Amino acid sequence: DVQAMLRADVIFGHYDVVVHQRVTGVVPGTLIVDEAHLLSNPKSLRSAGVRFFAGSAKRVIVLTGTPLWNKTRGLWPLLATTNPGAWGGKPFQFAQRYCSPVMSEYGWVYGETSNVEEWRLRRDEVVFEVQWDVERPDLAPTQYRFVDLPLHIDMVTTLDIAANELRTDLLGEDSTIGAIGRYRRATSALKVGDVVDAALA
């Protein structure tokens, strides 16, 4: 409901909602994007939807606890969300400036960070690393418990099909992170019932 959105002080939205609800009258004061590693593919509808709202927000904060990038080039989607236009309007412009571009016989190849001093100065203005044990040492450390569950033959077949589809996608323009995310969803969908039963037990 657009009118409800316009009246609200705080709006919570799922990524899938953001894709379809590009309401021009909604001007966020502060846009907070959680699980921001899901924006790693700059061409995805999800990334475009978030950038739509980020462009009119007074301030943007993106959060992720998932370290994903081993190359500077992979940070462009998040930087473009937090500072629309400041890092180049396209990933290509960013990569040409900060990712050591080299022209090969097949096109541009990008490597380690270039213009390092400028990159560090600009990055440090907008990127903050927060560590749980530093910020809240009074809290108990996170506890993880691993539960091994058997995979039935039909589950194995379903996962094999999903893995084959991901290999095909990765030959195209899909991002590795996006592919891994879809595979994780496939495994979760198959095992969630057993996990719930184990937790209840």
C-alpha cells in the first residue's frame, strides 16, 4: 500500500519487495540494507531495486557479516549503493580506476588494486569494520552446533541437478556468490524439515 508507506516512520522491506515497489514518492531518511553481500551482482534486479531507493535516501548504511571479496572490483556494488555516483556510474569505470586494468587479446583483465593511496583514502571514509568481540566483549561468544543429516537418494539427485545448473550459469554472466547462494537455498529446502525435527527433539 503506497499510502501506508508514505505515512510510515519506519518501513521494513524484503529484497523481493524492493524489486517490485519502486515508489517515487517514498524518500528514505536512512536506508539500512542488511545482508548486503546479496547485492554482489550489480546486474541483478535486487541490486537495481536497492540502488533506486539509495539514490534518493539522505544516508545509506549497508551491513554484512559475510566476507566475500578477494578483489577490489567486487566492492563496486556496495560502494555504488552507499555513495550513488561517487564511484562511477558503471562497474567498468570503477574497475578502470582501481583494479589495474590490462587489455588482453580477449578484452580487459583486472587484477590487484591500483591508485592505492587514493583508493585507501576514499574507502576509509565510507567503509567501517566492526568486530563483535571488540564492540560487545560482555556478550558470550557465538555458539555453533553442527548436525549431520542423511541425504536420501532423491535429495542427492535434486542437488546434482542444481549443481549442474549452477555450472552452466557460471559460464555466462552470473556471479559466483549468487550461484553459491542459490545452491545453499536448494540444500536448505531439502533439509529444513529434518533440521526442525532435530531441534525439537
